[in-house]
Amino acid sequence: MKSTLLDLLQIGFQKGFPFLLNFLDDALLFGLSRIGVSLPWLQWVSMILLTATILYWTFRLIRFVSRQCSVS
């Protein structure tokens, strides 16, 4: 099965997007706190993004394991 450039980009985006969101949120939280701006809701967004990332990777892991078990 050949992979095209579009497939590789899609896979890279799927794997990198949750990490990119968490990084941007943390960078924004850190940057704003350095200049003295305090936004309490931004801490909640950070927690929500972290929880969503953990759930996303748990789902992907379960799906991978179930596929491996069904192949064997």
C-alpha cells in the first residue's frame, strides 16, 4: 500500500494537533502571566485541553489494541 503526501500530512496533523493545542495554551498562559495579565478561565481551558488530549490518546490506544487483537 503506497502512502501519498496527503496521507502523511493527515497522519502528522492527527498526531500533532492535540500537542500543538496544549503547547499554544501553555505558551499563552505563561506569556500573559509574565506581563501581569491574569485570566482565570485560561487555566480551565488548559485543563480541558489536557483532559481532551488524554482521552484522545486513550481512544487511539484502545482502537490500536483492538485492531491488533482482531488481526491475530
